[in-house]
Amino acid sequence: MATAMAQPAQESREQWNHQAGFILAAIGSAVGLGNIWRFPGVAYSSGSGAFLIPYLIALLTAGIPILFLDYAIGHRFRAAPPLAFRRMAKWAEPLGWFQTGLLFVIGIYYAAVIAWAMSYFVFSFDLRWGDDPATFFVSEYLQVGDPVVSTTPVWGVLIPMALVWILMLVVLLLGVANGIGKLNMIFIPLLVVIFTALVIRALFLPGALDGLDAFFTPDWAALADPNVWIAAYAQIFFSLSIAFGIMITYASYQRRKANMTSSGLVVAFANSSFELLAGIGVFATLGFMAHQANTQVSELEGLTGPILSFVTFPKVIAEMPGGNIFGMLFFASLVLAGVTSLISIMQGVSASVQEKFSIDRIKAGLIVSILMGAVSLFLFSTTSGLIALDTVDMWSNNIGIVLSAIVMSILTIWIMRRGRELRIHLNAVSTFKVGPWWTVLVGILGPVVLGFMLVQRVITLITEGYEGYPGWYIGVFGWGTIAFVFIVSVVFTLIPWRRKEFSDAQFNAWPPVKENRS
Ligand code: PHE
């Protein structure tokens, strides 16, 4: 046994400084814009209090199991997605590039949203948005034009965006332990403190309790609606950052003997707690808004997504005593939550490139951040930014990621038949043991539920279009996004590996599973 467990001697791979570094980075990736602006609105429109049931079921049946799958793949095969999948089976490399391609796409628009939040942090000082935050956001700040591709720069967006990309570059160059690890070590505790202060303040606003009532009063009938269940699964996926290859990458920097499943539970639990906290904070604030307008929360509009953060919230902030500080705390939270998610995206892409081309971390970091920064600035700092962002977001999250999750679980469990091996791997290093139920959830329930979701979405998008945007536009920015990611997976797979041992995909995974049958 002792020899079977002996670890392979040398390992040049970067590593987290300690277990906490990994956990905080994983939480940093999971806790993002999705928690603050997506969860409260989705929960509210999908049965309010009753939504917690599908949400919890989705977390337990798909969220945590697929999080464990990501961890197991990354930790056992010790690479970013393309090489990790290649090490499982040579032909599986395109799936890795598909995930990397999705990260590329998400990263370039995520940076824009962080930039908006930075601007709004500054605008909070003098409530620059005035009495009509909707017009301010769309016309004055973003200068939104028709959905056409525009090259007119919007300086108020371009400058903070450039800052975001410089920060990404610096952190990437500092590396996993000293860059990403330290960034999260500072940003995550700061985020928790700031956001908790914000929620406590919100709870003392007049009308706050009505807001909480609206948020928590269950609408049981919603549970009969399949769309509510779809919304719950979609929320869990996006929110936990699973099936994007991020958790594969992060887990690959864990020491060989690191408690994987227990950290997974901590991450999942922390993410959901933060989500709930955000729901409470957002709805307490909306309760105040309804109170001010002498109406009900149910009458309010703009309760999710960019509109919630950049139109509805500014409106409430302007009416609130001490609104400037509230605004600063809110937008600072968005920036902190966003930056820690974006860096996980960047590391996923950068590590994939680094391994494929056998270049060092510095080179890969430079190439990837400059390239992504340039594309991101070109597409999203112009007057067509908002609409492009909304469309790309819809397709990458509702089609791309679901597809990636389905293919990943089917290939891993059914085609490559790695389910048992990965389960044994997790159990060999972790204290929380996963039973055969895990394989069933990942291999059967997951693909069935997700497959159903995917078909539904595709039908709706084809028959109803999206937001009334013209067909050609949806073709280019919506379906085009998916086509782009497909092309990335084919083209990058065809490029030869520079290092022979990667090209052969021979890899002695540790611990060896045969000697470790338990
Ligand atoms: N999990 C992040 C959130 O909740 C979003 C994200 C998705 C981050 C994919 C990285 C990768 O906002």
C-alpha cells in the first residue's frame, strides 16, 4: 500500500500555497456577477421561496456531482482542459478546447461588466446618473446604438476596461500562488465584509421586510412548471462555474494529496450562502424602493441582470439616505466578485495555451491577456457593446455551457468509462467519500436533465428569436458564438503539440487505480 501511494517524484507544475489558497480561488471564481445580479431575480420570478426546492435539488443532483467531476479530472490528469481530456483519451482533446473557447468568449464580455461597475463606483460619489438612470445608463454612459457593429469608442467604458485588462495581465504574470492565490486572499474576505455591511444596511431600510416577504413567500404552483426547474439547473451551473474547464484548471494546481471533495463542499456551500445573502440584500432594497413609490415589490420592473445593477439600483440609491456610500459598497462588491471570476477564466485560457505550445507562464499570460483584451475592447467598448454582450451571454451560457456539460459527462462516464477510476481517485485523496450514486448522477441524471434543457432552449431561441434582434444579428453574435467555439476546438486540436510526451498523451496518473481497488 505504502508503495502504491508513494507520490511521483518531481513535479514542476505550479501549486497553490496551501489548501486555503485553492478554496478561496475556487470560491472567487464561483461567486461572481451571477450571484449578485442573476440569482435574486431568477429566484423571484421562479416561485420565490418555493424556488429554493428546485435550487437545492439542482445543487445536490447536478451542481456538486459535476463540480466533483471537474475536480477529479483536473486533479488526476493535472492539466488545463485540452491536455487533461487528451490524457484521458487522445480524441477527447476538442472537448477541452471547446471549454477553453467558451472561456475566451465569456471573458471578453465579463470584463466589460466589471468596467461598468468601476465607473458606477465613481459615479456613486455624486450620484451622476441623476433622476433617470435608465436613460443615463443606455444613452449617456454606454451610448447604445442600433444592433450593428460599431467602431465608435465609448471612452467611459474603454478606460476602466483597459484597467481591468492590465490587472488581469499583472495577476496572470505573478502566477497561480503569488498572483491568483494572493488576489483572492485579499479580495474574497473584503467582498464578504463589504457585502455583509451592505445587506445589514439594506435590512434597516423602511419597507425592507416587505421585500423579504416577496422574496421568500413560496409560490408552490411554480414547482409544476418545467421552466422553473430548468432555471434552477441553469443557475447552479453558471453560478458554480462548472463544466467551463475552470475547476479542472484550478484543481490541477492542487497538491497530489489534497482533500478534494471536502473543499468542493465548502466551495459549493459558500457560493450558495453568498447567493442567498445577495437575494436578501437585493430584495430588502427593492422593498424599500416599493415603499418609496408607494407600491408593491410585485409591481416593480427590472429585477435582474444588468438592468437590476445599473438602472434599478442606481434609482434606489438616489432615494436613500447615505446613498453614495451604499452605491460605492454595491459597485465595489460587483467589481471584487467580478475580478475574482474573470481571473479564473483567464487562467483557464492561459494554461491551455501554455501547455499546448510549451511556452512559459509569462509568455502565455502575455499572449492571452493582450489578445483577449484587444478583442474585448474592440467588441465591447463601442456603442454596440451592450447588445452584443447580451446576445453573446445568452448563447454561451444557455447553449454552450449546457452542451459542454452533457458531452463531458457522457464521454467521461460512458465512452471513456472513467467513472469508477475518478471516483476511486476522489476517495483516495479526500475525507468525504463519494459512493456509486455519484456515477449515476453524473452519467445519467445530469445528461438527461441537461439534454432536456438544451432542447427546450434551442427550440425557444429558434422559434421566438431573442429580444427582437434581427435574424442576421442573432446569427452572427448568437449562433456565431457557438460556431466560433466549435471552430476553435477543431483548429486548436489540429495544431501539433510541441512536447512529445503531451502529444503521446502518456501519463501516469496517481494514485494508480488498479493497486488501489477499494
Ligand atoms: N460563476 C460566476 C458567477 O456566478 C460566473 C462564471 C462563469 C465565472 C464561468 C467564471 C466562469 O458569476
